Amino acid sequence: MQNSQDWMDGVTSEIETGASVNVSVRFSFVEGTDGERTLGVIATSVSDQNISARGEAIYSVGSLGWLRIIYNQPTLEIVDSEEDYTITVLVRNQYTGSQSVAMELDNRESGSWFQARIQSSDRGFVLAANEERSVTIVFDISETTLLNLDSDTLSTNLTLWARSETVSDAANYNLQVKLIKTDSTSGEGVNGESSAFDFQNILIWIIFIVVMGVGGVFLKNQIFVEEEEDDYGGWGEDGYEESLQSTYGSVASAPTVTSQGVFSDPDPVKEVPSVAPVAEAPVAPAPSC
């Protein structure tokens, strides 16, 4: 019969002859440990130090070499929040057969500075033996973060994992990212230049509208003056009389209504004879004495 009970300080309760106790052991591996690792557990009698036994368990830790992440680029530098930053790595299947691969990203402390995510189409795929595939990581960072860095540069890192769902294996790669602080003075300079440029454009438009308005008023007045000159120009005293005569001289008189309600015929229109120019009489020569 097996009994299961807790134990503290590495010592179990007293075990009866022929009985057994289940013991749970918690452990972890040092970061970066890869390959197959053997864990041994030794049990020694408290009553007699010469009585002991050893048990072993083999664990596959990290990568066994069936998957590999390849990335030979320098550290990614982020200097502008408006730009799109990505990292592309290669994942290679070094197993003898096909593998189903799941990609994961551990942001760790970098998550407080920026957001990083694996492109949705690269989060899971199948690789044939010796096949490679590109995997893209996308970075999102705010302008506020770059403005408020405590120092001119900040280096951080995140871990990319490729886990096999076919065999017990995984590969990881440590990606390094450097943030470059945005100079607030230069930012104000850019904004100042932009504001000055906008002000200049507005001023140019205002001047253009004023000039067009003044030009339109001047052109309208000029046309009005020319029309007045065309209508009245050349109207001297004689010209005015001739104009009245030509306009009203040929108009018939209105009929007269009598007390019996009979209309009398209007007088016939009298045509005004045109006045012929008078020729000057020749001057007779004076008689000679």
C-alpha cells in the first residue's frame, strides 16, 4: 500500500516496514539550458546514513537541435514612432521528418516600452524535413515612450520560441532592441517649421484674395466708366438737341377726346426737314481805284 503525504525540510514522516511514500520534487533549469538533462533524487535513512537509494529521470530541456532559429542581423534600433519596424527570422526543421511548429514570443520587461507581436500568418505552420520558413515580428511603439526615456538609449530584449508539436523539442532566440530617445528640442523645431510653413501659406492666400478683390473692384469701376463715356461722350449742346429731335420728333401727337366722347384724329406727323448747311456767299473783290 502506498501512502502520499507532504514532507518538509527534506525529511518525511516515519515509514513503516514494507510501506512506501510518494514524494513530489519541484525543480527548474538554469536559463539557456538545452538538450537532455538527467535529474537524480537520493533518499537516505535518517536512522542509518549507510542506507540510501538513488532514482533518476531524464528531461528534454530547451532545444534538442530538431528546430533552429536563424537571425544574423544587428540589434534593432527604434528611433521614430511613425516608422514600421520588423524583424524577420528563419525557422529551420532539422528533424528527419515533418514537424508542426508553433511560434511564441516572450516580451518580458520589454512589454512596458513597446508592443511586439508575431505576424498572424506566421504563428503556426508545418515544415517538411530540412525546410525553412520566414517568421516576422512586428513592433509598435508610441511617440510618448521615445520622448520620456530616462536616458538617451535603452536596450531591452525579448525571446522568440519555436516549439515543435510533433516531437519534444523547442528552440529559442534572444532578440535585442535598442530605443533611441527623441530630442524634444528638435521635435519642437520640426513643429515650429511646420507651423511657420502653414502661416506663410495662409498669409499668401490672404494676400492673393485681397489682390483679386481689389482688382475685381477696379475692373468693375473701369467698365462702368467706359460705359458712361460710350453713352454720353460727344453729347455737347448741339448733340443733345439733335438727340432729342431724333428721338421725339417723329412721335405722333396723342388723340383729343371731345365732350361727346369722340376722338379727334391726331395731327399728321410733321417731318422735321433736315437743315441743309448754308453756304457762305463769296466775298466780292474790292473795286480798284
